[in-house]
Amino acid sequence: MAVGGFGGVDGPVNSFNGKITASVVITCIVAASSGLIFGYDIGISGGVTTMQPFLQKFFPSVLRKAAEAKTNIYCVYDSQVLTSFTSSLYIAGLAASLVASRLTAAIGRRNTMVLGGLTFLAGAAINGGAANVAMLIFGRILLGFGVGFTNQATPVYLSEVAPPRWRGAFSTGFQFFIGIGVVAANCINYGTAKRSWGWRLSLGLAVVPAAIMTIGALLISDTPSSLIERGKVEQARHSLRKVRGKDCDVEAELAELKKASDVANEAKREPFVTIFERQYRPHLVMSIAIPFFQQLTGINIIAFYAPVLFQSVGFGNDSALIAAIILGLVNLASILVSTGVVDRFGRRFLFLEGGIQMFVCQVGVAVLLAVTTGVSGTKEISKGYAILVLVLMCIYAAGFGWSWGPLSWLIPSEIFPIKIRSTGQSISVAVNFATTFVLSQTFLTMLCHFKYGTFLFYAAWIASMTIFVALFLPETKGIPLDSMNSVWEKHWYWRRFVSG
């Protein structure tokens, strides 16, 4: 156990001969590419909502407001219909993620990813050809179902396939592909912004990442845990031998997986009931708190509305899109840092360092905007100060990229026993979507009324979540999934729930 009352276990309890093979690397990269569709959507939505032809066709009231000479810089984009376009995806994703827990148990992790990719592809095609707001929102609801399925299945897939010692590094791949999707979308927005049909191309091109991840998912096998859960022991042995290496003896690990599955089957209890038992209290708390806190870092809101935000603080339309691309690239680079250090320094270290970094930057942005634009937000911000806002946002994005970004998908996917793993991940994704929905519905209004105080709002939440991690999150690096209970048994607070 680590020094002090807050630590966890530093090494595996019964580590198997899981080594990095070409097969496990390729399998995890292909699976992680499911993050492309979520990232592409996050990036594309914010950029499209700054395109004049798009706003003219669907949201003319926003343009009328922007044309008013004395508009407060924080209030230009405060439109409930515009936020409905962005946030409709998240309410659909919330519904899909709750259904997805049964789907992943019944048809497997891989097939759920394929289903998600196909649904997203259909939504992208409808959005690209949208003739009215109703078509636009219907397309986004399909996108939401697609993202809901893939966000539920992929992190669990990665955790189950990756060798325990390197699980953190492989699992960050999902967030890395989300980052690639965001950057690709921002670049496409920049290229299409000047054309009257550019918004159609931006929205329609979402079929490309959907096709890539769907074809990729069809080429990989399901996880050994999922195959055993569905009674396909021989296929599970083959799948395990493939990812662990042909010369590796997989029988001990297979026996352990089968034992965990048999225990789960003997219980014959509804997983949504089981997860509320006292012994799973720490798991339940983490599956709710981690995704809830992730969204309250403010990152997705800043990613959605980065072009809008940078326009509001003094960048022109082109400059705002370039600033959003820079922000995305910084986030992408920082995820690579996380990949390199998460299994060396552990999850807690990255959470705490990233939290402090994000807190300082959010407070810095709030103070800068208060001083330069005035309390009312009516003063013009100079180009130099606008660039300083971008620099602070980049440092903030880096802090998120190596902490709450990848780790918020990793922690919920690795802490649950097999019998409630799909259910736990389902709750985690549902909380993520529900929180994002509420925040995306309220962010532009909050920006309008709270002004620079919006950034202090997020700073306060970042401080709270950093304290929460310091006190309640044990270290999980290097622990095999079936031995994860030992982490809770040794924790100063959670042991009272899991022991006995």
C-alpha cells in the first residue's frame, strides 16, 4: 500500500504473463478509433454554429443579435434553439448508454461498437442533407445513439484486452482518438467556413470517421471476458492467445476469467440491483462522480464553443477557428504525455497535477476577462489580451489532456467486477451525457449572465474534484481487473463497505 491513508496498491496481485504484442497493439488501436466519432462531433458542432450560411438557414435570430451594435460580447450566441441543436445529441446518448449495458452483455463489446458506428453514419448522412431544424435535430439524435453505444463499449473493451501492467496506456487511446476527431473537425471547419455549402460538408463528412471505426471494429475479435460471459470458451481462448502472444500460456488467465464469470452467473441477480449493494458502494460512487466531475472541468463546453468563445473575446471568425485548432492540438499532445506516464506515476498523480493546473488557468482567464472587458463585458478586448486568453486555455487543455480526459474513461472501465462491468460503464456514460446535456443547454446563457464568472464557476468545481480524488480515489495502476477488490479493501474509507 502507498504511504499515507489515501493510497492504493502499487503492483499486481496475481499478474499474468500479459506482454505487449503486435496483435494487442493493433486490436487496441482499432478499438480506440471508436473515439473518432465522438471527437469529430464535438469539434464540428462548435465550428458549424459560427458559419453564417448555417446560422442564416437555421438560426437567423443569432445573426440579428450579432448585428446589434451594443450587444454584450458574452451574449451574442445566447439562443435556446442553437443550444438544442448541440445538446440533443447528449439526451439521445444518455438513453442509448442505458440500453447499451444490456446490449454489450448480450451481443458483446465489439458488436455494440459496430452498431454504434452504423447508427452514427446514418445520423451524419441526415445532418449533411438537412433541409430544416427538425431534420437537423433528428440527425443529431441518431448521432447521439451512435456515440452512446460506442462510448459504453469501447473503454470496457480496451480495459479487458490490454495487459494489466499497461492498461492505462492502452486505454488512453480512446481519448487520443477523441482528440484526433476534434482536431480533424476543426481543420475541416476552417476549410469549409467560407463556402455557402460548407456546413453541409462539415456535418456530412462525419460519415468518414463512422465508416473507419465500423470497418475497423468488424476486423477485430471480441474480448475474452465478453466471450466467456456469453459461454464461448473456445473463442475466448483463441482471442486471449491472439492478444497475449502465441507462445504465452493463457490457461491461468482464462481460468481466472471463467471463475469470475461463473461467480457472476451463480448470483443470477439483476446487475442494476446488484450495483446498489453496500459492497459496491465505492464502485457506484466512482462511476457517478468521475464522469460528473469530468464535465464540470468545463472541457467539452469549451471544445463545443471554442470558436464561439474566441470570437466573443475578440478573434475574427478565421482566427477563432485557428485558435480552436491550436487548442485541439495541445490537447492531443498532452494525451500522449498521459499515455507515457499513466502506468509509471499512476492515476492519482495525473489527476492531482492536472486539477491544480486547470484551476490556476480558469481563475487566470476569469481575472483577465474581468480586467479587460469590464464587469459588464461591454469593453473591447485587445488582440494581445485575447492571445493571452488562448495561451491560458491551451495550458488548461494540456492539464485536462493528461488527467481528467483519458482517466475519466479509464477508471470506470477498470474498477468493476465482470458481473456489473457493463452496468457500471453504462451508468458512467449516462452520467457523462446527462451532465454534458445540462451544461451545453446552459453554458451560453451562463456566459451571458455570469460573464467572466463562468470560469470561476468551473474553477470552484475543479478545486472540489481535486480534493475528492486526493481523499477518495485509490491507485489502480497495474492491478489485474479480477483482483481490483484488494484496492478498496486497503483504502482508509472504502474498506468499511467492501470488507466482510
